[in-house]
Amino acid sequence: MLAIALAFTACSKDDDPKPNDDGTKLTLPASRVFILNEGSFEKNNAGITFYAPNKDGSFIADVYRMQNEKGLGDTGQDMIIHGDYIYVTVYNSGLLLKLNTAGVEQKRLAFNKEDGLPRHLFALDGKLYVTLYSGKVAKVDAETLTIEGYANVGENPEGIAYANGYLCVANSGMGKGTTVTIIDANSMLVTNNITVAQNPEKVLVSEGKFFVQGYGGSYPNYTYPVQLVDISTGAVKTIAKATNFCEYRGTIYMVYSDTDWKTYKTTNTFSSYDVRTGTLNSSNFLNNMPDALGSTSVYMMEVNPNNGDIYIGTSDYKTNGDIYRFDRNGKLIEKFSSGGINPNNAVFFN
């Protein structure tokens, strides 16, 4: 279960974190991946797995429990790096947690009933922006976890991303929403609401542009569009069809998981999009994909920003998921257990 190694150096998606292992019970190797396992709703079984790539499989199935002697909570929703800390939202427990780079909890914020339950996170210049199911985005001081203000957005906001001074928030409306809200990140004032496909869920930024992925309809008539949203003009363009996506240096990697809910058979189709040229490549970017990955629901897609490795997490919603790690050229490096149910996010320190 556990293999231990040496010291620590790190960097992240948008920061260069300093070593911060104060209070650790474990000596962890320098190269670190933390995987958030969502768990099952109302089962109180969310957790964080530690994994060390290229370190003989160093692995801890629930590093948060080992470091803090308690469980993470009910429904791990999102996880990001900012500075030399990890931040986690635990949806059904109503929590925002601040951990150091060894997984040791530093602080926690419990959202009240008026705030609603937390969903997704973005961090910028010492501030956290948290979507809340009450229809708000909270601006939170990353050091103290003190709420500094709110922006009112649409109902049941989900994904959030940032570019060029603005936040873009997907308003799911519990399946009925059709907008994204644009917020001035400094003033927290709403500057626009833009109509997109029904039930938007995820937002990412590539080359300064916003891309929104969602369901595109009501069950069972989902179309799963990925849309390019121009916040200056309000123009929206559908570029692909996908159920999950991630981004690395101007390329968006996508998967469309098509599940027949009568037979529970899933077929995955992988594609990519060149943001600079606006070109969709329908060829599979994974050049030696295992057969099992082609027929198992993809629950997570993440890219290590330090080297371009692609991590794809799968789920059967009942047992521990699997993680497939590919290099930036789509070559399979290894497969390993996620250490928990429904792996949905990963952060990287190298």
C-alpha cells in the first residue's frame, strides 16, 4: 500500500509552490500526484490518493485519512493547487479545506445554509473563487479562508475558469440552465450572461479562450456539446461533442462516453482540438489504448502541466476506479487503481 522516499520540490498548473510538509506523518517522494476520489453520494467515503510517478509505484490509497486521522467527508467535488497549498471542496459536507503539500489539513471553511453547498474552484492572486449551489460565487481569502464577497450568478453553478480579468461560470440550473455568467474578478460584478447549450457543466481556458462543456439537453436526449464562448461579443460556437475534456498548451483533449443505459455498455471515442488553428482532429490521440479503456465510463481527464502526461480515470460507480497514465504523445505508461470510488480530479507537484 505504501512506499516511502525522499525530499520535496514542486510546481503546479499556475504557481511555483514552495516545500510545505509541516506536520506530516509521512516522508513523501519529491514527485507527487494527488487524486480526488469523489466517493458515493451520502456514503461519506470521499478520499485523496497519493501517487508518485516513476518512483516504483509509491502509493497511499487515502493519504488524507493517514495524515489527519479522519475521513475527507461526503462527496469530494473539486481540488486545485494555489501557492504551496491544496484546496478541496467537499460538496455534501459543505466544506472548503486547505491542505499543505503533504495532505495535512491547515484550515477549513464550513459554508452556511444561505451560502449553499460548494462545487468548483478557481484561484488567483491569493483569492479563491468558489461556485455555490445557492446561485452565488464566493470570493475567499486563500490564507485565512475568510469570505470577502459574493457575486450572484445563475441557478446551481458548476464549473468556473478565468481569462484576461474575467471569470466564466457555468449555470447548470439542475439540468435546466442555459447560460454562463461573466464576472469581473477584481470587483466581483457581473458583466454579462451569455446563452449556451442547455445544462452547461465544465469550463476551461486555452490560449485565453473559454470553452464550455455540458449535456446539451434533458435526459435522455443529451448531445454533449463543447462550445467556444467569446465573452466580448457573446458569440457561441459548437466545436465538438464530448463528455469530458482537459487542456495542454493549446490542445484540448476530449472523450465522448456513449453509454446505452439499457445494456450499460459504454463506448469511448477520443479526439482533440487545436485551439490556435481551430481544427478538430477526430483521430484518437491515444496510440496504444487498452481495450478496457474503450468501454469503461471516463470520469476524469487531467494533464500534468509540468510534462504533458495525460491521466484518465474510469469508474463503474461501485468499486475503486482505474487511472490510465499516458505520455504527451499518447503512449500508455501505466495503469493503476485510483484508490477510491469515482476519481474526478488530480493535482501535480514535480
